[in-house]
Amino acid sequence: MKTSVTYTNAEQALAVVQSGNRVFIQGSAQTPSFLIKELAKQANRLKDVELVFISVYGNMEVDKPEYADSFRINSLFVSAAVRNAVNEGRADYVPAFLSEIPHLFAQGILPIDVALIHVSPPDAHGYCSLGLSVDVTRSAVYTAKYVIAQVNPNVPRTHGDGLFHCSHFYAMVECNDALHEADYNDQVTSEELQIGKYVAGLIEDRSTLQMGIGSIPNVVLQSLASHKDLGIHTEMCSDGVIDLIENEVITNKYKHIHPNKVVTSFALGTRTLYDYVNDNPFFQFLDIGYVNDPHVIRRNNKMVSINSAIEIDITGQICADSIGTYQFSGVGGQMDFMRGAALSEGGKPIIAISSRTNKGIARIVAMLKPGAGVVTTRAHVHYVVTEYGIAYLYGKNLRQRAKVLIDIAHPDDRESLEKACCERFKIF
């Protein structure tokens, strides 16, 4: 293959985008903000361009009301960058398991015309890396008719499934932008610290972990300093893994698949994390269709899945993507890992939540809000953890579930929950 590299400007590269096209945009830390901004400049010539992606960061620009005739967002996950647009009806949301999104592209259910991606500079052999965001991007690159690469020296070169030869790209555009960052250690509460301790108590040595997004999963990592020989198989990793790796808490020695490697699909955190994974063979960034496959996940014994939620009712139904009808996030990979951990030998699927929001709103409720989306069904839930303790639901009937969940609810919410339980189940 030829290793010579030719760059063009964004205006010329994006000329391939036509009205009626479906355009994929890479997300998370590597949201290609420069290309998005340049695409917005071409709004006058475009009509009904559909934009698909998972979690994106930064100013989307193309979601402004004045571009409504030119661009329509059809998001596979609702992050803060597009939350207003979705809830105001200017954008749409597709509920989908992360593990199945590559199939939507490959099977032509959501065929991709153009993919906008963000990659490292090519190496001596002409290969660029998808860096911190292999996830669904790998599938989009393979299936798109045209791929436009935003090439940036700040993108880490990661090992795994994310290497593509520059000849695969229709056009390459240079930029030198900082990557998007997220710091989950900001404003950690005493309640979250207690939750971290309870969850850590459920994790045995030689377990393999998956952590969801947010402050609670990161606090759990901080509570694992005395554990031994943990492994990581997760859709997303953050800064919290660094100290545990450096202190040989995370060794990956006892994983059944990909031993001695951290398996992830994307990374989101601070620049410290991005530098740490750069050219680090201890990390394998793999396609999310594989990483999040429950049949793959279950192959690791003692698989522990740790995720959070918006609210849970007294029967164990988990709402994790909406506040009533208000779309807050997405289905994501929670069910992929909850099911994979449940099927694992010695596995533990865990939902970890504070008993109340920071505004004092109860998270354990008699009934979910009208319109709330059930991401994880009550049949899939095993452990629920709050700052008041651990509720084990697996094998329990509805009355028993209600009792143990009320026991870990906020004390000021328990009386009303008991009344609701009595009315619903006739006893308490």
C-alpha cells in the first residue's frame, strides 16, 4: 500500500456530503469539532442531512434551530451536547444497545454515506489510529461510502481494532485541537464515597470489572486499593484505573479472555488518561460489538458490572435514560453488561445509586415517572446499592423486593414507600 499522505482543506473534503445523506460523527473525547463547525458553514447548500452518533462532546453547531432544514440529528445516545435539541423536538433519539449499533450500520438498517472521524497522524506505514474512540466508529468506517478524517497530533495512538491505513480515507484534514475531557472526581459527595465502599465490599479478588459512566463508578475504583489481581473488561475506562494499574491492583492475570490486557472500547477522562493509554500495549481498544457482547462478557468468571440509574421502582425496574419523558441519556451498554455479568460464573450485576438526587428527589420510588424508560428490567437486576446499604433482589418476589429496597431508601422516603407497598401488595 502507498504510504504517501495528501491533505486537503475542510471545505473541499466536506463537498462530498450531499443533501439527503446520512453522516456518522465519531464521539466522546474525539468528537471532530473542527469538521462539525466546517460542515455547519455549508448549510446553505444542504438539505435533510441526517447526523448519527453516540455520545458527542463540545459545541455541536449543526443543531442550531437556524440549520433545521439542513441538518437533522438522529442520535443513538443523548449526551449533554444534544440534550436540548432532542427534548425540544429538533432532534431524534434511537434507543439501541451499544452492542447492536455496529449491526445497524453493517446490515444496512442505518447505512452510512459519509463518516467524519478524528484520528492520529499516520505512522511510517501510513496507519492512523482511532485513538480513544473505537466503539461504534470502527463499524462506521468499514461501512461508510466516504470517510473524512480529521488528523490531529493530540490523538493518542492506541492498540487494538482502531488502526486504519490512510488509503481508506476519502480525504484527510489537519487540525491541532485539544481533545474533549471529563473529570468525574469533581464534587464527590459523602454519600457516593459510602456507596463506593459498599460496592467494593461486593467485589472479590480476581474479579473482572466493568464500570459505567459517572462519579459513582469512579468512586468505586478509588475504593479498591486493597484488592488483588483485578481485571478490566469494560465499554469505557476513565482516570480511575491508572492508580490501580500502577499499584498492581489491576493486573488482568486471571481473566479468561484477553488475559494481561485492559479491554475497553473507548476512554473518556483527562489528558492524564489520554497520555497514559498512548502506545500502551496494556490497553486493547476493541470494537463495541465484541466488547459489549453478553456472550463474550460472560466468559470472564467473577464478572462485575457496576452501573448507575436515574430512578428505580420498588419492584426493581431501572430507569437509566430519562426523567419521565425528558430524554437525559440513552440505553447505552448497561443491559449488555448487566446480562453478561449475570451469566458469568460468580458474576455480579450491580446498580449503584444515591438514595436521593442533589436536589433531594427520591431515586427509589413507588412507581417510575410517567414516560420513564426502563433500560434494565426487574428480571435482570441482582444488586442495588445506596449509601444506606445493599439490596439483593435476585430470586425475590415483588413483596420481598419492595421490602429490601425500602430498607436502603432515604429514611425520609421510607414511610411513603411503605404505604405504597401496603396498598399495592396488601401487606407489609
